[in-house]
Amino acid sequence: MTFTYTISELEELHAFACGVARLAGNFLREEQVRRRRASALRTKEKQNSVDLVTSSDVAVEKMIRQSIQSRYPDHAFIGEESYSASKERRFLLEDGPTWIVDPIDGTVNMIHMFPMAAISIGWCINSIPTIGVVYAPFLGGTLYSAIYHPRGGAWLSEFGPCGPMTSLPLISPPPPLPGSTKGCLYVGEWGKDRRDHPGSLLNKRAANFLNMAAELGGRDGKGGMVHGIRSLGSATMDLVYVASGQADVMFEAGGCWEWDVCAGIAILLQTGGIVVDANPPEGLSKDDPIPMVCIGSRRYLAVRGCSKDAEGRSPRQQQEALVREVWRKTERIQSRR
Amino acid sequence: MTFTYTISELEELHAFACGVARLAGNFLREEQVRRRRASALRTKEKQNSVDLVTSSDVAVEKMIRQSIQSRYPDHAFIGEESYSASKERRFLLEDGPTWIVDPIDGTVNMIHMFPMAAISIGWCINSIPTIGVVYAPFLGGTLYSAIYHPRGGAWLSEFGPCGPMTSLPLISPPPPLPGSTKGCLYVGEWGKDRRDHPGSLLNKRAANFLNMAAELGGRDGKGGMVHGIRSLGSATMDLVYVASGQADVMFEAGGCWEWDVCAGIAILLQTGGIVVDANPPEGLSKDDPIPMVCIGSRRYLAVRGCSKDAEGRSPRQQQEALVREVWRKTERIQSRR
């Protein structure tokens, strides 16, 4: 069954989600002040010393879930902390209205007070991310959001709810892609799995970074000579910078879940970006169109929106060419639920 | 000869530098709006496609230099763009009052509209960074600054000149260091030199990142198991996050100059941090005190300020122990002027 929402219903959902994100952000800012006084934040190790959950994650998720359940009691809810606490490991998104929430993406950053931490609130209908709100309360109150719809939009709001609001992508129409990895701003993460053996996730991630950075012709032909590599410690922020046109490519595999990307994907789709599997799908030939990734894939390769280039290639043609080049220049990464 | 300035003279210099930085930041924000309209920014390659200079760098440096020269005509001035345009390659800091300015640190970021770009205004006396102002106009108008003096201070100002101002370090007194690289937030950059051959700067940087990320015991005992690695594309922002206590360690060698670090060092010194050579100085024995780096060193290893730890080790003891551990776990990097 297909669900239909009107643009005004979507606008209401968007305004609600922005409000909830700001409330949760205010809570985090206040907590930061309390923490400055207490000089300590209780943390609990999840898997190892890098995978931390703070009491704030749990409190913020509860706050967001309660707001949603009291306003939209018939909507489904998927949250990072409730997922981690349960035994269920399948990807459970159905076609009905579903909120997908990460209360704090960038928990390690939060603990260090490094400002790349975000509240990510996404809403799906027919399994498609349709409302996305990403609020970074420690970055001058920066809020990115979108309604993915022909009559929707995407916005960057700065300096809090009364500050200026800019349409996304920031450059509109967005410039063509650089034509190859050379010239791209590439974002990716080192992740939490630090095991060191040949073929380990960590070693593959390191090889991929080095390939992307190296001069053209370097690394046995895998050199990508990107303009720059950025690692922020927040997949949500990585993706949102691609969605806004402030970076070109985001590559993330093995350390990322649907709540990290759902809101960002809604913004990306509305600004003309694409997100596909970070590994080439089996059997895909060089002329096949590249399918959109399932948001539970755990492997994501996102490319920003762009305009027709000087050779007349469409945005999609440029994006797919860049995806295939990144695939050629990176190691395959397996990930599991 | 030693120069002496009173605290009120320093306060006046600090207020002046903050004002100049904000003016320059406003210029850059306006230029970003113009650019959104024009959808293009003229760039000129300096060394290769990653080393870009925009017309904004040159215009902003001129604006800052003129402001300084009309207010303080007898002060010396060192700026990135005037240095690059001249043939002089020596490090020329003398003991008199000297401004050291990077009009835009993070030019590649600026070109992509990635928000980690900063105006960095430092002022030295007796060759010591004493006033530092780092303004990030695209990060919600975040301004970090300090007066390095017993009666000075260090501050984070958010949301523009009328917004809230917080003393640095953000947590005060700052927590002890984690006791080893395990638990540290580590910032460093991939840089602009992308040549790929054994022992190249790029390969050393990659090895250092991998060492820091790997589990303890991994990488032939060099595994550092840091909490996270962050690369922002701006050495100025990297350093300022260590100075504010929002990151623990900054390692940068080979891609960094005095104008990238002067302002950040003034803030770091005031908050109790240290900055030393990223390579161990020749002949330094394990009990020698580690000397402060010369700001023209081009190799910097900065560690945040901290309080006495549970074992009663002083801040300096913890910082030096961490420096020696990072030295053990990283490759030597040569850099030249």
C-alpha cells in the first residue's frame, strides 16, 4: 500500500521536527554548562573504549520519542538507543509513517566537547526519507532541514530560530562536479573498529583514505588526488555537508546505521544528490543505472547535486561516473547488522 | 632588548585584533553571498591543484595589513600572502611587536564552502605569541581569542559580537589528560603534498594516522587507540580546538607555517597547553625537559592544558609523557622553509 501526504501535512511534520530538534539541542547546551561545572560526564562503554554512550544520548532519545508519540501516536519510531538496548537486529522499516532518530550523532565528539555533534531526526513514508532535520547545537546553532517533495525545499538556518535562513544547496544552481575525484572534497571516518590485521576494516579504511589522497597515477593507479579529506567524527554531519553542497563525496561503510543517515538522505535527495552502496552491487554492468541504496544498507556513498557540465553530461551521468571512479579506487568493505 | 607592555595596552591590542578579524569575516561572508550569485570564484593554482589561492586571500590580507599599519605603523607585519609573493624564505621574527596573519586558513575549504575556514591574527612580543584571535565566520560566527599574560585570559565568543562569551578552556579547571594516547581526540591533516613513494610525506602521514587509530599492541606496538582522529582542513582550527580543550592533541608537520599557528599558540599558552616539535629534538634524553617549539619550526605537536591527575602528576608531566608517547608512535617528518 502507498501512503500519500499533502505538502501542507509535510510542512507541519517538518516544523514539528525542527522544533523538537531545537528543544533537544537546548537540553544538550544546558547539559554542557552543567558539565563544565561538574567537570565530568558519566560514560558507559558499549563495545570498547571508543564506542561510548552517555546518559545524554538516552535522555535525549527519550525526550524526542515522547514528543513524537504524543503528537503522532500512530507513527512508528526507530531510535539508536532503543535499538541498541533491544535484541532485534533486523532492519525493520515499513511503508507506514516512521520516525528514525539519532539523539546524538558524534558521541565521542560530545564527550570531548568537540563541536561536531548533531541531533538527527528523519521521517520516512513509503520507506523513503522525506523529512530530515539535522541540528548541530554547538556549531553556532546550525540547523539543516528539508522536505523531500516537488513542492518541498531544503534550508540552512543559522544563529538559532530567529537567525537567517538560506536555501540549499548553498550555491544554486550547484556547479558541475569536478569531473573526477581530482578536485573533490571527500569526507569519511576512521570508525570504531580498530583491529589491526591484514584485511581488517581499519586497514581498508586507511588504504581508501591513502588512495583518495595520493597523486593521480600513484597507488598503482588508484590515486585520487582529491582536494581534501575531512573526518569529523559524525557521519550525520559528513552527509549533511554533501547535501548542502559544502563537500562533494561522502564514503562510509561499516560504522553507520539508518539513524545516522535518514535525515541527511532526505536533505540530499531534495538538493539533487544521490546515495548508493559504497560497494558496487554484484552483477552491475558498466552501463546499468546505479540503484539508490536501501537506507539500512550500512554502506553509503553519497555525491552532491550538480548542474549539467560543459560536455553536456546530466547531473546523474556525472554522479554515476564519479561513483564508479570511487568504487575503482576503494577496497570492498563488508558490513553486517 | 626586552619589550614590556602593560595589561591595558595588551587589552587594547586584543580588542583591536578582534574588531579587525570580525570586519574581515564580514567581508568573507558577503563575498560568499556574491559567490552564490556568481556560482564561481576565480582561483589560481600555487603549486598544484590542491594549493589554491583565491582573490579573497589577497584582498583580506591587504585589508588587515592596512588596518594594522594605520593604527600601529611601527609594528612589523608577516602575512601568508605577502610572504608567498616575496622571494624571502627565512623565518624573520624579531623581538619587537610583530603581527603574524593568515587572512584565510583553510582556503580549500573556502572554495568548497566547507565551513572550517578561519581568519588568524596573532601578535608577538619578545618573539612570544601574546595576542591571538581566530575567527571562523562560517561556523555561526565563532571567535576564539586570548591575551597571554598572568592577568590576561582566553575566550570563546559565539553568535557574533553581541552573543555569549565563555572563558577557555571550556571545562575549567580542565580534566587531567587520559594518561596515554588511548582516550585522546587527535587532530591532524593529510596536507597538500600528495607524492606517492616509499617514505614520502603523504605515506608518513598515512602511517601516523593508522598508528594512532590502531588498537593497543597493533602496528608493531605503535597502536595508539585514540578516541578519534579528526581532519578539518585547517591547521588553525585544529590548534584552536586543542587550545580550547575541545581536542587533546594536534600533530602537524610539513604543511604548516607560523601564520597558521601564531594566534592559536597564544590561546594555547594562556589555557595551559604546550606546543613542541613534532619530531623529538636531537640529543634530548628521556629526563630532559622538552623545549617549547620555535613558531617558525613548521612542525608542531600541541597538547591541551590539564589539571593534576589521580597519581599526582603535574600538568607538565602528563603533557610531556603524552608527547613522548606520540613521538614513539609516529614517523619522523622533515620539513624545510
